[in-house]
Amino acid sequence: MNKHRYDLGCDVLINGAGLVGSTCALALAQNGLDVLILDQSPSDPPIQPEPVRVSALNIASQNILTALSVWNSLSAEIKTPFEKIEVWDATGRGHLKFEAASIGIEQLGHIVSNPGICATLHQAINEHPNTSIIWADAITECVTSENKITVLTENGRTINSQLLVGSDGAKSKIRKLANIEHEANSYQQVAIVASVTTSKPHGSCARQRFLETGPLAFLPISNNQCSIVWSSDLEEANRLLMLSDTAFSEALAAAFNYELGSIESVSLRRSFPLARQHAKRYIGDRIALIGDAAHTVHPLAGLGANQGISDAAALSQIINARHSENRDFSTRSVLRRYERWRSSENAFLLDTIDSLQKCFGIQNPVVSRARSAGLNLTDRSDILKRNLMHHAIGFGGQTPLLAQK
């Protein structure tokens, strides 16, 4: 792709320059495809002030980003390793702990700054001869013909490509234009996010406590801070958001049973509603959906970003293999391979996480005792824990080739 002009044509057009869309672009460009990303943001977004939104990336996602020459470019301020995961039930005595050393690895994953990793991906895209980003424009319509898909944009552009990839979030415009229906169910919860400094060190451990009103997670980030994700029912979330910083810090430390001591400082708080969404189809005529455009899930397991990165790696693997044979890579029969692969795996994860969310939401003494027994039984079983960790680090299903490197 000629970086010095805009020729209104590419092999693949991706709508959305976020973590998943940018990963997909670089993965496709590895095989010589010309990839153009379109994003409605006014410009390459600068790194935002606190609270910085973060993602928990597992080993599979790390391998994918390493294969794309991105991971090693991330500074220590952007990625923080976690070696342990602890989970416990506030209404019972159940406790579960995972340790990387028990399966012979150094970390279970990293907590990564979303703005930081996106900035690094965008730099790699700008430096790659086959990839470009157009900012401050949005797709208004698309028309599919026998051998291409044509999109029109708000700024009057006409762009032709062989494949259009929707990586444009939960309110995906591409999903809507392709007339792809999706299931949407609210969890009736709001997630409050903030960056906090605790009086005790986090010890490179990701922790989550299941409260009566929803899960509370403390995720380790740089400078011995933690990024918190406090999922609560609507009434409790509204109450927490109205508190002063001092009152919120006291409530937060108490809700976490002072596991990390007191809260010494707290950033601005932000919140967003939680909902499960799953597209009934992942593909259309020369169209494929990845990431949140195809699925969203409760953050309690920290798998959302990993699912999207795996989508990107799986789609690029199928497309690149077909392109290497000099054959049309965007026919329905080809895209159906991607849909069968990722739709089934994502549905399993969504259903599993939904079951966990519902199970821990039941406030009944009998159920609480059963939950505690299950957590403690799992904690005592090396076989069960190893199997769960194998899934958690990203190798539980059909793993994309990029993740295996």
C-alpha cells in the first residue's frame, strides 16, 4: 500500500482501530495483504489520564502480540505481570488460588493499559508498508458485488476491498449494515473502574472477591497501584458513585476485607453498564465480525480482550492460508470456517461465565455452602487447577497458530 497517497482500494478494510482491529490488521499484513483501518475517532487518541482502562491479557494473547513484533515494544508502565490469581466468596469460606509456578511458567498473564497498547499497535501499523489508518471518518453504507465490497463514508470516500471486518465495538455499525441479529441481555449491573494505591503491596497477584452485590477485582498495575473493577447492582453502584473519595476509599477497603490494607489514594471513578451480547452470525457477504462486535461478556473472568484477540488471529489465519493459494479469501465458504471456529468457542465461554455470575449472585445459605465447598475442593485438586489454568492462559480450545509461537 502506497503510504503517500490514498487510492480508495485495499485487500481488507477494518472498521475500528482498537486493540482487536489493530491486531487483526497486523496479522493480515504479515502475509502481504494491503489492510486499511477506518476509525471515527478524531485522531490517534492520546494516552488518557487516570483511571486508565486496562485488560487482562493471557499467555495466548501475549504470544500473538509477540509474533506481530508488538509485545516486546510495550514498556513496563504499560504491562504489569501477574503470577497468581486469588478468588474467594465473601458470603462463605471458599477460596481458590492459582500460581504460575505450579505449571512451570513465570506469569499467568499481564494487566495492560488499553491506551498504551493501542498506541504501540498504531505505531507498528504506521511503520508497516502494508497497513494504514484513516481517522475521523465513518462508514455510512456498504454494497457487495461479485468480487468486492464497496463502502461509502461520511466524508465522501468510496473504498473498495475484498473483505470488510467489523471490529467496531458492541454497537457495531458493520453488524447493523450486514443485518446480523444479536442476542443482548443486561446483567443489571454497573462496573465501576478506578486506579487506587493500597497500603500493602499487591505482590503481582490478581484478586477477586465475590460480594452479595457483585464481584470486586483488584488487578495489579505499575507503581504498586491496582486497577479496580467493582461490579454492583444498579442501586449500589449509584450509591458508590455518589460518595466522596474518602468515603469511597473506606467502603472499597472494607468491601475487600482489607486484603491490601487501606486505600491511600483513588483516581477519578468511571462506570459502564454490563451486558452480554452475542451475534447470531459472525459473517455476511464479504463481511466478518470480531471482538465486541461479535460478543461481549461480564468482566468477572477478564476474558473479553483475549476472546477478541483470538478472533483476530483465527480470522487472519484462515484468510492468509487462502491468500497464499491465490484464491478468493472472502467467500462465504471461507468465512464460514472462521464462524464455526470462533462462534462455538465464544458461546461456550459466554455460557460458562454467565453460569458463574448467576451462581455467585444467589444469596442462599445452602448455595453459599455449596459454592465454598466447590472452591475449596478445586483448590485442593492439582489436576482441576492445572486444567483451569490451561484454559485461563488461553490454550483450552482450538488455539490459533500465532498463539502457539
